Amino acid sequence: MTAYGLASLLRRQWIRDFFELYSYTNGGTMAKCEVCGNEYYLSFEVIAAGNRHVFDSFECAIHRLAPVCSHCGCRIIGHGIEGKDTFFCCANCAAQEGVKGAVDHVRDDVTNLTI
């Protein structure tokens, strides 16, 4: 293990130890994830549209907050596409629902590409 790797590991362990110690010594309880119910010392809070949410992982946050594609039903984690007053995960799903002009990327003539 490199010195950087060891320092990173020790820093993460210190953060874990600090939060555990703070939570238990201050009589506080660990925050409880509103999706799975897990009590975790590294849980986090998200405020969306004025509402406070607590999660123990990004997975749970995505499950609760991410919009759903109106065509295929998957969670939209990236930018997605909005058309016909609804959300889609990609241009293909939007096109299949009749949205005109939706593209995932723009094709340019790349033969004269300069960087």
C-alpha cells in the first residue's frame, strides 16, 4: 500500500470514528433512512422542493427522488429528456412516445476535427 493509500484509509477511518463517537457521546441517535429504515452514522440529508429527506445511500435517494421514464419505467439518474410534459431517460424512449426532435447527441462532420 502506498503512503497516499494509507493516509486515505486512515482519514476515512478517522471520519467514521468521529461520527460514531459524536453520535453516541452526545446522546443523539443516528439518522434513519426513510427508504430502507437503516440507521447509519454517515446518513445524509437532501432538501428537494422544500421537503427534507434522509438517506443512508445514493441508491435509496435515487429510489425515492429520481423521476421515472414514462416509456420504459427506469429511474432517470442523468439529465434525461423532457417532452410532452413528461420525462424520458433517453431520446429513443421519447421518440417512441411521439416526441419530435429529441436526440441524445448531435452528429457533426468530424473529419476536420481540431483540438
